[in-house]
Amino acid sequence: MTVSIALFTQDLRLHDNPVLNAARAAADELVPLFVLDPAVEAAGFAAPNRMAFLADCLVDLDASLRRTGSRLIVRRGATAEQTARVAAETDAATVHLAAGVSAFARRREAELLALFGERLHVHDASVTVVPAGRIAPAGRDHYAVFTPYHRAWQQAPHRTVLGPPRVIRTPDGIGSESLVVTGPLSPGLPRGGESAARERWRRWDVDGYAEGHDDLAGDSTSRLSPYLHFGCLSPTELVARALRHGGEGAEAFVRQLAWRDFHHQVLAARPDAAHRDYRSKHDRWHHDEGEVEAWRQGRTGYPIVDAGMRQLAHEGWMHNRARLLTASFLAKSLYLDWRIGAAHFLALLVDGDVANNQLNWQWVAGTGTDTRPNRVLNPLRQADRYDPDGDYVRRWVPELAHLPGPAVLRPWLLAPHYPAPVIDPDTLSARLRRARGLA
């Protein structure tokens, strides 16, 4: 009997999983393996919220595998070392793995390659729709601007969506461990796993996405980002389903998946963009720990900013428009280093993805791929436009719920008990004009 190993990483699903399908086709028996690597914690990526979501994902994946006659094997330790141990225990001939783009993923792949050589098979188009590096402008290794990337992305061939395996044979007698989550958790975390992901996708109204995705109170975004981060859903399958559905909402949603691929191909080409300016402006960032802490706690005195930060603390997730305006407030209004904000987001976000989080922060800060580095999001104008009646603010800043209509967006006029703005509105306006180069 031949044996192969499917090493799960950011592809915790049975549907449309190239790694699982290839490993199953390569041998008579298959070992589905996930390794809890302490290097993830050492690198600061094992935030409690994400570990709790991961625990859900692993339980759900195991249940799905058991319905095929298999089970998930979980080991703790260095990924390459633990994979080699399982291979020795089962006499596995091949190991199959999804390609990653982060520096951590590349080191892991290199360590596995050193141990397994030609027995290691790395599969692309599993974490993203179009593999990083598959498309690039002439003479360059990646696209630095989204619009031309998107045009090329739309023309690139997508692989066929794969069905879930019905039967998987797994050798007996392989030891497994479990994940124990410690640390404080956000109380409103979503439930993890492929089953929850597919249910959310079925219930979501994609038709309303184009018109409503920026409406903060309407909350009509898909909320699929945590499931995409852990691979509970295949981005290739989501694109295929959305294109079949058609309409402006589906088109707008597919564009967001293209943005996700765009950031992955940037990070693959420039891994140091996770912590260094992609396009340095040689900024000398202001630093004020009091302002940083007020921003983290949602006590800046600007309710639209505070609402976003409190949603993040409660749910481990934040509406995309709120992410943009809270990030812009930190980097452009307070002129604090984007890395401070990116680290705080990664500490709480269930969907805390290095490519998307860091490069979106750089886009907002003007050090990334944005062709308009002086772009500024005025928090008051953002509030007037995307939460005009103040319903989002009332949801997350209940101490202001008594203020009528849009008055809740400027509490210093009617609610003197609310924290004073960390930067007064007149100074804010002047600072934002300077940031735009208008003063």
C-alpha cells in the first residue's frame, strides 16, 4: 500500500482543495496532517482570536474527514520535523503542500524541500486564484499598481474547481494531538470552519454588495475574510460561483478577490514589505503613546473611529470601510507609524493576513502601492458619507446613543462628557490639508 501526506496549512477545507486531491490521487492511503508549529507563536502570528478560530477549523475539518472514512492528524512541533516523523511512521512516499507567499511560508517550504527533495510537491492556485508570479509586466517580477494587474488577472486562466473527495483511506495507529487555546478572546468571534463558511456564503446576498459594501450600518459585506485567510473557502470556487451568478454585486466582489491576489503577489516579490516601507517617503513619524492608546481603545473623541476600534475589539473583525478610516486616522491624522496600527490589527483580527493587512496599511499610509500617496480620509467626512444617521456609531458607542441623528458624529457639540478629541477638529483639518499638499 502506498501512502501520501496532505500537509494542511492555509487550506483547511475539503471542497476545491488541490493539495488534498493530488495527495489522494498519488497513493492508496492518505494522511491528512496539520502541524501546530511553535515558530508561528514565536513570530507573533498566534494571536488568541486566530487560534480560537483555528481550533474551530480543525474540529470541523476532522469531522468532515471522518465522514469520508479518514481523520485529521494534528502534531505539535517544527513543521518539517513533524512531517518527517509522520512520513517515517507511515512510510509515506510523497508530501503535498499549498504554496505560500510570506517569508515564514517560504522558510517552511525550504525546510521541507531539504528533507524530502523530489518527494515534496508544492501546489499553487490553492490559497489564491492566480498564483503569485504567474502574471507580471514585461521586465518586472510583479505588478506594483492594481489596475493593470486587475486587467491581466481577468484574462489569466483559472484552474477547474475540484469536488470534495467522498472516500479517503488513512492508515491506523497514527498519534494525534489537540489544540488548546489560551489567552483573552474577543467575545463576539465568528465560528470557524468550512461548514460555517459555506453556510455564510449561502446566506449572503451578493446582489446588494456593489451598492451597499461601504454602508457601515448596513453591514452588507460578506464577512468571508476569516474563512479565506484559513482556507475554509477556496477563492477559485468563490470567483467561479460569483461569475456564474453575475450582476454588479458579484462583479464588485470578484474585484475584491483580485485585490487579495494582488497583495499576495506583491508580498511574494517583496517579502520585507511586511515590515518595511514598500515605497519609502522617509517619514519621521510623530510618536505619542497617549494618542496610540486612545486609538487602540476607541477613545479618540471621534465616534466613527472609536466605533470601528470597538467593533474590532469585540468581534476580532472590522468592516472594511472602518478599517480604512481608522487606519487613515492613525497614519494621516495623528501621523503615527503605520506599523503600530498594523501590529494592533494583527493582534486582534481573525482574518489577520500578513499580505492583506500590512499592504493595506501601507496603501493607507502612502508608503505602499497607492498611486496617490497623499490620499487622506477625513474621519468626519467619512462619517457623514458612510454613516450619515449615526447608526453604526450608536451600535458600538452606546454612551452616545441618546444623541439624535447625525449629531452623534460630533459629540463635542452636545455631549461634553465624551472624551475630548485627541486632535481638535480645526487642527485636524489643517493637518489633513498639509497631508494633501494643499497648505
